[in-house]
Amino acid sequence: MNEQGKNQVPDTENTKKKWFGRGIYGSKDVPIRVLDTAIGVLIAVILIMILYFAVNGGYTVSFDSAGGTEVTAQKLKHGAHIKEPEAPLKPGYTLEGWYTGVDLEKKWDFDADTVEEKTTLTAKWVPANILVRFDTGGGEEIDPITVTYGEPYGSLPEPKRTGKTFDGWTFSGKDITESTTVFATDEHVLYAKWK
């Protein structure tokens, strides 16, 4: 063969080195570009799936009722509004609202705020105002008053009854005075004692 013929013969050894290889792909010759492409596509699919589930898979919104009855968690998509749950119950307290943050510094606005991440809403309670009625046991009628759970009763009325002297109020077997802390968690009746 002449010089010109040598230049026209394909160099299969260089072609093989360019398209085939060993190493991480195993002991047999494998098309490197095919495997590189397959690995690239696999990595891209995994990243797309992670992004999809992060955006569309949703976040868990938990409710810490802070001593109240249990509230069911919600699973919501990114940017969705949380459905305001039915208010939990905590004897002696009224739910003031749902808050975020360690110190409950931000009140959650169910109409405006949206879910951006996994969220826990914590109930903030205020002592309940409790209606107190009076059973004067034959004395003059007295209008009900409102007291606050966990605080003293405060000023209590002194009814009058012909031929008797008022001797204080009782509830649940205990004497109730102005300094007695309200321990009943809902509406109740104080009974007059007479002597």
C-alpha cells in the first residue's frame, strides 16, 4: 500500500478509545457516551421528582392545642390556605387564636396567610369569662355576674332575707369569698347560707 492508502484506512484503535472504555462501567467495552447520557437523564429525572414533590407533594400543618382537645393535622400544597379547624376545647379557657413562632408572636390569618413550609400552629388561650348565678334560698333575687376563670371572684352581693342573717356563699361544698379563685370551668350557681 502506498502512503496515500495508509492515510485512508480508518484508525479503529483511536475510534475505539474515543467511544468505548472500561473503568466504572465494568470489565467489558461499553459505549461511554450512551452510559453518560443515561446517567445524566437519570440524575435529571431524580432532581425533577424531588422538585415536583417539594412543590406539589405538600407540607404537613400540625396544630398544637396547648392543653386543649386534639386537632387533626392537614396536608397542603405550597401556597395553599390552611382551613381553619373547629376550635378545640380547654375547660376554663377561650381560644384567642392560632399563632406561629416560639413566643407565639404572629397570629395566623387563615384568609391571607399561605403555607410555605412545614408549619405548626399553636393555640393561644385566654381565661374564660364565666357566668355566675345566685340561689338565695328564699332571699331577694340577685342578677348574675361574670367572673374570670383562674382569678378571684371579686366583690360578691349580700342578699337580704326577712328574719335571717346572710352568712356567705357556697359552691361544690366550699365557702366562696371575694378572694376565692374561680375554679369552676363553666357557668355555675353560688348558694346563699343563712343563720
